[in-house]
Amino acid sequence: MREESRFGSRNECTTIRDRIEAFVLEDVAPREAVHIERHLARCAACRETVHEERKLFALLAQALEPQQPPPDVLLNVLRRVDGSERARRSWSAAVGMAVSAAVAAAVVFMIQPTDAATLARALGSPEVAVINLFAAVDSPLTSHYEYRTQSRFELDDSVGRILFNVTSGEWQLVVHGLPRPPHGARYVLSALIDREDKELGTIERWTNGVAVLKGRSPDVDLTRTERLSLTLVSADSRLRLLESVDGAW
Amino acid sequence: MAENETALDRALQPGRSDPEADLLARMAANDEAALVALYARAAGAIHACCLRILDDPEEAKDVTSETFWRLWSRASSYRPEHCSAMAWIMTVTRRLALDRRRSLTRRGRAHDRLRCEPPPREPAHGDPIARREIAAALNRLPPGDRQLLETAYFGGLSGAQIAARDAIPLGTVKSRMRAALARLRISLHRGKP
């Protein structure tokens, strides 16, 4: 056959070398690619040439000025990784995840944060107590004796609200649609005050797509906060994910 | 030892200290923190490549996300003895971005949108020293060389397509490409301290 003769043993290296740029740029037909790969498997010299050219071409991309993607790119990847990991662990876990995701999605879509009773019925989880507290911010029974305020996070389908009690310094953040943090990483809430990021705390609980952070920062005057941010922190990286879009303190 | 020498050597010579390769190995073992770390190091370069090829922020964003998913799910297929991790990562990125562009072209959507504005600048990630040196090496090439390489790499044009576009024989395209790569190799080594 013609293909076989093109890659005959006598002039094999010469023929392959003529096609290496096309091979590296993936500009060869699948059948020809298989032929070249077979040759490379037994020819160290041609293999080295391919590696060298692949490296040189890749440098073209590495020379570009880096462009940081929007933060929801990472969130989407983490959601997908989280989903695949759970599916990998067991089939039943995968079923559970689908149900949980459906419930969480329904909660995000249908329920206002102040609708605590509906939220409790939908979630049926320990987070309800926390969210009930959060939801009480607009309750006429509590708002008259405590000054509380909220700031809002918004990023695609990740939406969150923070509640801060000025008197006690307690704060609480609930974010819907946030993927579970990867193993070895954690979410950190920070407040920008006087041009300095002050770390307030890390995530406490994450269930069914609802992340809950709460803490007490009596030494930090959160009323002077210019911006709140949520950062994903691991041993070797820090990635800012969410920033408050309104700071109505 | 100058710090930038190490940075360029890493780009040129697989097998030397390669943090991205270490991260890929950890990702192959399902270490999710390694994925976050790789994102911190490589997202800027990957997204820049997607923007360059696709010229569309939304599509570039989507392909960047798809690239990280691919890197995560196929990290075990990376062979450090073959090439540097960044070379492999950019090969995966380019392939996905070109596939997307071809798909868009087939659907008649390519170039319908305005040229993208650069997104707000974030703190630079990755290895700026190595990047600057690589860019300098590219800048030392004759303009025709660089244009040819970039047309083939980012434009995804085959040798035959370039030959047809420029009305020159395919053999000439091949020889020019080979000569451009050889000059890039020399230029990279000439830039080393």
C-alpha cells in the first residue's frame, strides 16, 4: 500500500523528519499519525526531534502576556472535579449528589434568603439552623434591637450574603452554588480595610452547595470595610474568587 | 547561578526542576490542591493562548475551563521524559482551542464578535522571567519567521493552506518552517547569560 511504502524501513527516518512539523502541529491524518507514533516508539533520534519541536512551538504560547481568566472558570472546574470524584467513589454517592444538586439548585432558584421556613423544608440539613439565624436579619422581631447589615457577593451562579452584627462583632456568610473546596485547600473570607486585607475566617461547613462561614472579629471594624472577598487558599497558592459587589454597610 | 538561567533552562530542558510536572503528577493521584496550584501558575498562559486563538472572551473562558478539566482527567497521560509540562499543557490547550474554533467556523460564528478587550489585570502568575526571555528570543527572529510560526501554531493553518494562501510551493513552506524553528532555537540559547 502507498502508506506502507511511505514509511518503509530504508528511508524511514528521512520520511518521518519531513513530516515532523506537521505531526507536531497535528496536521496529519490519523492513520499517518499512527505510523509516525510507531516509528517514534523505536527511534530515539526522531523522538528527540519531535520533543524538541513540540517544546519550541509551545514556547510561542508561553511567550504571550498572561491573561487571568474570570474566577468562575476555576469554580466551574472545581464543580466538575467534585462531581466526578463523587461519581468515582460510588454509584450510590453519585445518585445522592444528583439529588443534592437538584435540591440545592431549587433552593437557590426558588427561595429568598429571608424565607427561612421554606429553606428549612427544602434543605433538611444542619445548615438550616445557621441559615435561619441569617434569615432573621430582616425579621421585625430581631431587627429592632440589633443593628445588622449585609453585603452581597455575586458571581455567575454563586451568590452569597454576609450578615454582620456591629455590636458583637459576629459575622456570618452564606454562599450558594460554591463548590466544595478541594482537599488541602480552604475558603478564606477577608475584608479590605484601610487598603489592607484582614483575614476574618475560613469556611466552617459546606453542604449541598451551600457554604457557611461564621465568626467573631471584635477587633476589626467591619463597618469600615471597602470590599469583602472570598479566596481559595492552599499550601502553595491563593486565588481570589468572589468580591462583594455592593458594600452597603 | 542566575535565577533567570534556571527559569529558561526549565523551559528548554525537560527533566530539570519542573514544578508544573510535579503538580501534574499530584493531580494524577487525585490531589485537588495540586489542581488549584496549577491553576494559579498556568491559568494566565492558558487563557492567553485561548484568547489568541479564539479571539472571543466567552469562548476562551469556556475552553480554558475545558482545558483544566482535561488536564485534571488526563494528568496521568503526561510523560515528563517527553517534554516539559508547560509544553504538554500548551499542546492540550492549543488542540482544544483550535477544535473549538473549527467548530465555530463550521457554524458560521467565527469572527462575528468584536475583538476582545483584555480582561482586568490580575497579579501575574507563572514565571515572568522565563516568559520575558522567550518573548525576547521570538522578537529576535526575522518578522517573517515569527509570523510563519504563529500562523501555523495559533492560526492552525496547515502547510498546504499556508502554501495556497501565499502562492508558494508546499516544500518552501516546510523548509521555511524548519529554518524558522532552527533560528528560534539559536535565538533562545543566545539569550542565555
